[in-house]
Amino acid sequence: MEQYVSYYESPLGLITLAASEEALIGLWFDKQKHFGATLKAPPKPQERHVFKLAKEWLDCYFSGQAPDFIPPLTMLDSDFRCLVWTILLSIPYGCTTTYGEIAKTAAEKQNKPHMSAQAVGGAVGHNPISLIIPCHRVIGAKGNLTGYAGGLARKQWLLEHEGLNLRHK
């Protein structure tokens, strides 16, 4: 599979976008954890239609609006991680959820009696399409800001940008 890369300058620093022929496969802040994890070979710097859509999404988001579309995405990982990332896509703009709530939903979708919040946390932390798959909207059970691959300062900025007033607890 051919892979491509493009860049976007955000209020929080440079963002690297990665795509296959038709879909976004990565969106990372510079120097975040797991940067480039979905890239299998050096990607080609080449503008693709999906990058245009992703940049329109980012422009809308950073202008303070809730984007009303999602560019085409391809999640490249285990079934479990992809399930968790799909659940993340359902968290509305300006809202948060907890690892435990995601674990409960994942367990229900897999017809299991329970799911580990820690396992969910690992999947959330490895999300390769930051912002669009909104892992920044996941907080701790007591409402505290917990890990974010892009850094807690970015997570707090993103949540406040969406109208939430959360402080490190």
C-alpha cells in the first residue's frame, strides 16, 4: 500500500497527516508518542484529496466550530483497538467520557461481561488519528485529565477550546 504525507500548521504546532490512496491513516502532533506508528515505509510527500478534506476538518475545528463531517479514515491495527477508536468517534464535540465508560461499551459490543479500563487506556493511547478520532475527550473516572500522547497541555487546550473548563486535578 502506497502511503503519503502532508503537513498542517495548527495553533498547537505542526501536525503530520498520513494517508493511503483514499483514506487518512495518521494524524500526529510533532513529537507526540507513537508518532508515525502506522507508517510502514517512508511516505511520499504528495497532496491527496483526503488531505484536502482533513485540512478542511482541521480548519473548521480550530476556528471553534464542531466539524459536521469526518474525512475517510482507515484504522490499521487490531480489532480491539479499532473497536475502541470507533467508540471514540461517537464522543460528541464538547463532551467527555471515561475509560471505564468506553470499557463498558466495548464489552457490550463484544458480548463480554466486562472489559478492562486499562486495556482501553492502552488502545486510546495508541490512537494514530488524533483529534479526528477524539482521544483527547477521554478523562479519568474522577474527572481528572489523564495521559494524552500529544501531552497534557495540548489535551487541556483542546478541551477548553471545545468549551470545557477542566483543570489538572
